[in-house]
Amino acid sequence: MKRKPIYVEILVRSDMEKLWSATQTPDLHSSWDLRFSSITYLPKKENEPQHFLYKTNIGFGQSIQGWGKSVGTFHAEDGPRTSSLHFGTDQKISLIKEGKGYWKYIQKQDALTFLTQYDYKVNFGRLGAFFDAIIFRPLIGWATALSFDVLKRWLEKGEAPASQYLRFFSTWLITFLFFFIWTYHGAVPKVLFNHPDEVSMTKNLLPISMNQASSIVSAVGIAEILFGLLWILPFNKRRLFGLQIIVFPLLSLSAVLAEPANLIHPFSPITFNAALFILSIIGFFQSRDLPTAGSCKRKR
């Protein structure tokens, strides 16, 4: 299976020295690059490459630790700069065994083109190569592109990488919560089981028969499932959050009109909808101008 090198390119409106410092200073680099939890430079000997150690936390108290070295840097006067890297790890649990790549910095009037290309060998034979091609390589390419956009926004707008990642991941956590809530409440009580309470509340709201109310409940369930699926599509969810800010108070009002006893029910839809209303407000403001891997070029 032929491997394609990972390529990411982005335009950054900053000066060369700021970009160089943000990418070549270990603490600054690890603050914006999702691929690394920490980077530590080792003492540099004269006329030798810069050696460093890196660590990537992978969850459950586990981490991948590896080595790297800058095998060459080139500073052209008033021209592009290049930083070439050689990296790897001896840990057997790591999919990446060893790799090489480079960063390039190209001045373009009032902006810089910052790009990278790298490739690596994998462990675990054909199984590792298959997993890399199907899952890991697209994922690490996405993480590289997202990191580049975080770097760009940091240098251009001044928002710290930690703040950007907090907004990004909290927004997606809320997004997956709403995906689960809408699809579950559409599929289980409405479509699959046509719950009597759902049918009863629908009949109380509308002058219809029980059979008609049952059909409406099923139709509403399908609509909720489709709305839930919108939450996992790759686009900014700010409008969906805004729509829910309007919808949840209306749902609470309809629940009270259909069954006033919901006001004193121990698992009241009023408090449930209130919580989702507040989450929608948080998501609406958190999702403004999120970093995105889509801002990068992924091919030459």
C-alpha cells in the first residue's frame, strides 16, 4: 500500500521572527501543536544538530516518548527558511517508528506561507500499514492542519492556543451531546416504542384521535433523528445552537400546556429543557470563529 506524505500549508499574516520563534521554541511549539504534549531540547554541541525529546499523551495515563533532531536549517537572507527534522521512537506501542520531514517559511509581501511535509515508517507490519492508511494518517494530518490554524489565529488575533482548544473541544463535546439527545429521543420513545406519554401529550395539544397522535409522534421522532444527524456533519454549528435557543423554551411551554402536571413531575421536561437551553447559549458563544483544519491546503 503506497503511502502519501502528509502535506499542510497555511498563510499566516505575521512577521518571520514571530513565526520562527513560535515554531522553534519548545514550550511555544508544544502549546499549539496537538501532536506533542511536551518538547525538551537537549544540550546542543557545537556543529551538531539540535537533539530533543518529545512526549505525546494518548490517554489512560499512557504516553508515547520519542527522540528527534534538527538535521538542517537554512536561513536565506530576506528569503525562505527551512527546518528539517528526523524523529522516531523505540516504544513498541507506537504506530510511528521513524520519520523525516521539514517546515518551510516563505515570505510573501505582508504574509508568510508556512508549510510542512513529512512521512514516517510504521510498526506492526501490514496490519499497522492498513490502520495507518485508513485511520491514523488522516487523523494526524487533520491534527496537523488544525494545529496550524490555531498557530495562525494565535499570531494574527492574539488568542492563546489553550483558549482556542478549550473552545474547540468543549463545543464539540456539546455537539456530540446534542447529537445523542436528539437521535435518542427521536428513535427510542417516539419511533421504536411510540410511548403512551408522548402520544397523550400530543393528543392533549391537538384536537385529533389517538391513532393520529401516534402517527404524529412517529413523524416528529423521525424529524428529531434527522436533526440529530445534522450535529455530526462537518460545518459550524452556531446556527443550530441559535435555533435551539428559540426551540427549547417553546418545547417547555408546549409540555406545560399538554400536561400541567409536568410542572411537579420528578423528572420534569421543564428542568431538562432549561439545562439544554443554557447549553445552547454556551455553545452559541463558544462556537464563534472556531479553529478549523479546513483553512489549510492539504495538497501541493
